[in-house]
Amino acid sequence: MASPSPVTPTPLLKDELDIVIPTIRNLDFLEMWRPFFQPYHLIIVQDGDPSKVINVPQGFDYELYNRNDINRILGPKASCISFKDSACRCFGYMVSKKKYIFTIDDDCFVAKDPTGNDINALEQHIKNLLSPSTPYFFNTLYDPYREGADFVRGYPFSLREGVPTAVSHGLWLNIPDYDAPTQLVKPRERNTRFVDAVLTIPKGTLFPMCGMNLAFDRELIGPAMYFGLMGDGQPIGRYDDMWAGWCMKVICDHLGLGVKTGLPYIWHSKASNPFVNLKKEYKGIYWQEELIPFFQAATLPKECTTVQSCYKELSKQVKAKLGKVDDYFNKLADAMLTWIEAWDELNPSAQLPNGK
Amino acid sequence: MSPASVNDNEVDIVIGAFRSDLTSFMEEWRPIFSRFHLIVVKDPDVKEVKIPEGFDVRVYTESDIVKVVGSSKASLFSGYSSRYFGYLVSNKKYIISIDDDCSPAKTKDGDLVDIVAYHLNNLKTPATPFFFNTLYDPYQKGSDFVRGYPFSLRSGVPCALSCGLWLNLADYDAPTQALKPDMRNTRYVDAVLTVPLKSMMPMSGVNIAFDRELVGPAMLPALKLVKEGKVRWETMEDVWCGLVVKTVCDHLKLGVKSGIPYVWRNEKGSAIDSLKKEWEGVKLMEDAVPFFETLRLSRSSVTAEDCVVEIAAAVKERLGSTHAVFVSAAEAMVEWVKLWKAVRSLDH
């Protein structure tokens, strides 16, 4: 059973966590987050025109990369990093030297819980990542490691230690993360339901991962968090986080790592233009019907014991099975390999077998 | 929530009575239950059951049970398994069943949680077991499928089982509650979600509802602990039933939801006293879970009855040598299907 813990304060992890923020506009939103983010190092990935100057509010410790920097650092391998799409954020994951990453969009603000208090999203993500996940058996009272919860009757005792948590997927109040068709049909719908739960997504179950409010253990799963080829020159957009989520989940399931979803909530303020979104997503909506069966059926050989080897194996399968859906997937499979090469170059020591 | 409309004639509320005086229980539930037909099945150790006026209720005693199933099969319905007799004789589409030590919960606004309306809402809207929706049940008002959810999976599948939750005393096992005697569940999680395909879960009989036409044959009394007692800490019948019905639902492409509605569960029994009994149920789960995890049913099993019979055979073959209680469970499952078919044929 979950050990009876007194409510100990959540560690800040300020020297172990980087906050990665892609931006093309400005970083005004950081002012609202200041009380929660100021202790941390920020990695800003500036998309779009590199000659534009992005102002970072005073008092934050940060490094900023624009497209020129990405090209300079990666050379020809920069081709795997998207341009004119927030998918470029994964460059930030690659250059970080920390154990944990929290990534957030620049139109996401501090939400309030039902008692009216500001939600410290980062603290909740840390709690999620520092406590185990339970992918092998569903606990009907959700995360058993939260204060005030536990494993229910019937939950096998041998499964109560859980597995390490690799990813913490947060949610959004106000503008929900709907696709373009849903946005067009329900332009006024807002997510007002605060669901006070965190839960592990069971092994073998896929989900649509949203990159707006996301944290992960870079040492456990970093190389799998490639956000694909989107934006400029690409036939598709708004599937970057989806792609990363499906690859990541297959690998986590294989390596015995956990993925949580639920709290924390942030306040999503900006509804993007549904017509623009429709153009970006259009192909994805069709391709997804092939992608999902592919990922559901994907298996990785026992010999793949590192994230990198799992990811390279997946890219082979993408080429073999999805290349015929569209040539884009051949390019994507190549880009996946380029990403791993670049990752290993920038992170030379971190080639330990993962998970157990 | 905008509940699907509830037709009084499609619901039976089934209660297994462990106490003789059900007056306070029924009075608490009157605002919610009085519209519906109730089936109360009396545990044999309980003397006559006392029920207040104003309810449309049928009480079944052990002699009623013997009349229907014969004296040799009556033991199937003893103890916590008494309620299954109610499932057997009901002719309604939906069954809602709760323990007799529960009261209605209250929402944050102070209203009574109408478990009938919520359970039926769960059962009457599709389930989505093939892909996880991060905004939980997309069919609830104010929710929908999120970006990235495949469109071909958005019509969902019929929901066969709705598992509710509990405020105050959650359904923990005896060791957990004994270790944390003051722990109370105060967290109202305002969501219901589909339990994904192939994901197993511990079903709690304290607060459930199901579509009898879809999975009635799989909601079965089978696993009886040698030292089964009169408190939930000393049973596993519902947990076993849950493993069976989830396997059947996964195979038949039906859905199982878990979450709201909540009931308020009251104090009953002593966790420490239950702890003194052998942890039989706990040990059994260590064998049962790996078995269900790897169980695959054949394509020829196309009804819930077929599935149960196939599962029973597999239980006997693969778990029978581990513990005699599994052999009895397998036999009980086969008996149950026979009874189910026999009672159904009487209706025609």
C-alpha cells in the first residue's frame, strides 16, 4: 500500500528542472507566473524571424535560442527541428542539462482552483513526477500516492510499489484543446469543470498528449519527446505533441515507465483561429486513422533497453509501415533518426539503460 | 450534468440486506428511490426485514431463493452474494445496486447526489475504451473529444457497467484502513471516465449499476472466500465479478465507466478485527490478476453467457490447482449461467 506520509513540502528542484517555452510573440505571460517560475532556469526557443528581439521580463534566469542558434548548434541536423511551429520547443529539451523539463505555451496563465487559490502548476507536476505511477492495474480512486487517497480493496499488493513516472500531462481550464472541426461546431464551449484527480494512463492505452502544460523526466524519456516535422514546408501542423505522445507512450509501456494525466490545470486564454487550424490539421485527421492502429500494434524487441534504441526501432517501423500512407512519413522517420543523433551528440554521457 | 431521461420502468434497485431494520436506510434514500421498483434480498442470518411504507418493494427470503433455484444452488446467493439473486429475477434493463450501509452523498452545492440519474446517464451514453480522452467522458455536458482523438472512434461503444465511488469511508481493504484508521475520502472528483480496453480494475459492489440485457450473465456470484464475513473487508466476490465482467466487456466491445456518482459510506465493522482473519483474498488476487491479464477469449464466444463459460473453463484449468476456491468459483460460474438461462426461459 502507499506508505502513510505526513504532508511534506514538495521539493522545489530548482537546480534540477528547466522550463522550456517556445515563443514567436512575446513573453508577457511570464509576469503572472513569476511567483512560481522565478527560481527556475528558462530555456526560450524563439520561433519565426530570428532578427526579432523577444523581451524576457526582468529577473528571470534564461537562455534564448533563435533559428540562427539552432542552425549553428546543430548544423545540418537542424533539419529535424521544425520552423514556424511550436514543435521547435523540443530543441529546448535537447540542449537542457537538467533532469526534469516543464514546458508551457505562452498563452497559458495561472488558473484558480475551486477555493479561489492560484494553482502552482509546476509544484503539482513535480509531485506527479516524484511519485510512482500505476499502469498495470487501474485504481478507481485515481493516484493512490496523493494525500487523502490510497489503493482500493482488491488492488494487488505486489503492484503497489508502482513504476517511475516519466511524464506528467496537465490540463486546461477555459479554452479546451479541441481540434478545428470541434472548435467550429462549438466556438463558445469553455472547460469549466475542475476535476480534482491525477491518474496513470494504463499500459497499452494511447492518448492525445498536449504540449501546452507538460512535464517529464528527461533522463527517463527525453529522447522520445521529439515533436516531429511541422510548420514551414511541412504538410501538417498541430500534430507535434500528438506524435511525441504516441511514440513516448509505446516506449514507456515497453520500458515499464508511467504516464500521468490530470492535475495541474492552467488557464488557457487564447483560442487559435479554427480555419487556420483546419488547414494545418486537415491531413492529420485522415492520417491519424492509420497512425493509431500503427501505434496500437507497435511492439519493440526485448533487446531495446534504452530510449534511444526504442526510438530508432520505432523510426524503422514508421518507415516500413507508414511510408506508404504518405512520403511525409519517410521524411519523418529520417528526422527521428537525425533527432536521436543530435540528442546523443549534445548529451554524450546519458546512454544508460532505462527503466526496469 | 444534463441527465438522460429516466424511465421508471426500466430500472430495478437491488439491495442485499444485512440488517433487519432498513428503515433509516430507506428513509435516507426515499427522495431518490421511491419512484422505482426495489428488490431486497435478505441475507439468511437476518430475521425479518423491516421496510417503511411508500415503496414499491419486493423482499426475497431464503425460501424464495430455494423455490427459484432449488436448495442445492441456494448457497450461491449467501452473504454478499445475495444481491445476485435480485439480478437473476429482475426483468428490467438497468440494475442499480448499493450496500445497505450507504447514504446519499451531497454535491458541493448541498444537493443530494441522485445516483440513479448519474448511473443511467453513464449507461445511456457511449463509452470510449479504445483511446483515452484526457477530458474524461466526452459525452458529459461541457466536455468533448480533444484534439488528436481519432474521429473513427468517436461514436464509442455501449456502456454496460457504471462503477460509482464513495465519500467518507472509501472501499479500502482492511490492512489499509487499519493502518490509517482516520483516513476519510473527502475528495469529490467531478468526472466519470471509461476504463480503457484490457485495463483491469477492482470493481466494488458498494455502488454499481449495469445494463442487465448486455452483461447480466457476467455479473455473477462466484468467488466466495472461505472466511467470508458480513463486512466488505471480508469479501472478494465483487472484485472477482469485476475481473470477469471487464474481460467480457473487452471481448464483446462494451464499455465500463468509473467515477461519479458518489455515495456516502458509513462506518461498519472494525478493520483491525477483519485484519485478524487470514488475508485470503489478498493472496488470491496475486494469482487471479496475472491469469486475467493473459486471458484471451475465442472468437466463437459472442454472447456474455459464452464468455462466462469459456472463462470458467480457463479458471478451472489454469487456476484450479492453485487454490480450491478457484475450482468452486469456476463451478459456480457455470451454475450461474445455467440458472440465468433457465430463469430467462421461464419468461417466454
